[in-house]
Amino acid sequence: MLGGYELLARDVALALQERGHRVLVLTSGDGRPDPLALRSLRLARPFGSEPRRDRLRHLAAASWNRAALRRALALHGRPDAVLVMSLRRLGVEPLRVYQQDRIPQVLTVNDDWPLAYVSTPSPHGRLLDQAVRNVHTWDGLAPRRVVYLSRAIRDHVLRAGAPFPQGRIQPQGVPLRLFPQRPFRPLHAEPTLLFVGRIHPSKAPEVAIDTVSALARRGVRARLRIAGAAVSVSYRDALQSRAETAGIRDQIEWLGQIPRDQLASLYRSSDVFLFPCAFEGEGQGLTYMEAMACGTPVVAYPRGGARELLQGGRVAVLAETPDGDGFADGVLALLHDPARTADVVAQGRLLVERTSLETYVQVLEQELHEACSLGGVFHDPLVAVTPG
């Protein structure tokens, strides 16, 4: 199962390839075989473990990745430009190699990954950083072209001290071909609700459960589908106990991780998509955009970058409070007003068409072209996409 960044990297790489570019993806891990991907880089700490400063781990990873990148450049040639995605856990040594070789770079910031390499303010920490040659900090690096997912994530990263320019803001969007729109239909009297995302406190899945309970108190029997991998068995068990205590256990279906090619049918067969969020640092979020693309109305309490897309318009019903009662109000508003539901669906589809993955790739391509115009002539485009 591919993770979010890996899916995005593949989508972007394929789209750039379709637009006439030769693309090589440099990344880490085993993963499934892919002719686009060269998995020769190494993480400082594996996914699933808590990220830490890890100075010695980053020193070892930097040495490995420097050598691996040099081998890749020798084998595949110098790229005209490099698109750099998240380097969290991977380290910033690839950027040093590209900078030393004067290879133009465009960085994408879709979450707060640059903050992993901001120098510590404490004198003791600075001494430790210098002792391991600052390989895990931005020391000596000067990114010039950055594309941020949202104003919220840009402001957060710059306030926290990342040495980045103001750059450009462009929502990521979703590949519309994978999420075709269904014909409009009003909500069923017993609506099917859907939550898609990591089963993690930051995603607030308990709000979706409480929504079913709040609707039941108002005489509406709703079903809830929960799709996503649980961060831990104990957390999932706690959520299931919450549902049992509320007397709605039989109204909730736990689907686990759903393959990407099956998500569209899940969205299309649901009446309402619920997007609660407890994380103010949310870069943007994509699941509600996938639902909108499929024609499924959204009830949301957006935070972080999601506010920039969802607030101030008619693309979603916004819950007044981030709890079950607030979301139940939103579901009932759609249930009792088919005309409003139709408007929400139509406006949501317009939003995802304006901010599609295709638009995102066009912006990245433009940034790569402009980076090349500053760093050299854009001859035979070879774009190395480097996700962490």
C-alpha cells in the first residue's frame, strides 16, 4: 500500500512524463518495483517510529545518501532540474549535492517537514549540531524556489524559522480521472456517512462516531463507514468502545485501509462525507476533495490550510462546533434541503476542477522551467523527483 507522499510523487512523476519530460524518482524503501523509481536513498529513522533530532542517525544517512546520489548522477546524468518533496526522515544532504553541482531545485512544502531541520536555539544544541557538521540542519543551504500547499502551512513554516522564501501557494488537488462524478441524488432518509483517513487523534474520527449518536437522539438512524488504517490497535479499540457505549456499534462499519482504486466507488455510494479535523497544522487535506470530485456533499470543521478552500464559499456545509452535535446539524441541513445539497455538490465539483492535480502539476512544471532559466538552458528535460 502506497502512502500519501508516495502516491503524490507517483502522480506528479507520471503527469510530468505525460507532458514530455524524462523523469527519474529518487527515493527510499523497498516498495513495489517501478521503472520510474530508484530506491537507493536511506532514511535516518524508519516510518512508524517517533521522529527525533537523531543527529548521529542523520550523519550516517547523510553519508549514505551523498554516495548514493553521486552514483545516480553518474549513471543517469545531470538533471536539468530537481523537484524536491518531503525530506522528513530522509535528511537534507541531497539538497547539498544538488546545490554544490548548481542543479536548479524546486521544493514543495505540503506539511511542516522543513521544521525538522531548523537549528535548535539552545547553545548546547548548537554545539551538538556543529559536532556532527550540521548535516541535519539548513546550515549552508539556501532554497530559492518553493511551492507551498497553503498560506497556513507557509506562514507556519516561516514563523518557525525555516530559511525559505515567500514562494508560491498552490493547492495540491486530486486526479479527476480517478474520481468521476456521480449523478446528483438527495440524501436517503437513513443516510450513509463516510469518514476516510488515518485513524489518528489528529483526524478526529471520534467526531464521526458521535455524529451517528447525535443523529440517533434526533430520530435519524444513520450508518457510518470508517476507512483508514489505525495508528494503533488500542486507539481503534477505544473508538469501538465509544460506539458500543453510545449504543450504535451495529451502525458502524470498519473498513480498514482501502486500495486507492476502490475509493471512488466508496465515495459515490455514500450520502455525506464527514471531514472533522483536530490538527491546526493541517496542510490542506485531500479526502474531502476526493469526495467533492465524486459528487458527495461534505460536512466539515476545517482547520489549517483546509479553511482556505472550505470557508467563505458554498462548497461544503461547515459545522458550527467540532463535535457530534455540530456535524449532525450539518447532515440534517442537507437531509432537509435537497436544493442546498445540489448547490453544495455543484460548487464542490467546481472547486476541485479549479484546483485539480493537473493544475498543481502545471504550476510545478512552470516553476521547474523558471528555475532552469536561472540556472541554465532547459535542453532535454530530466526531472528528478525526490520524496522522503
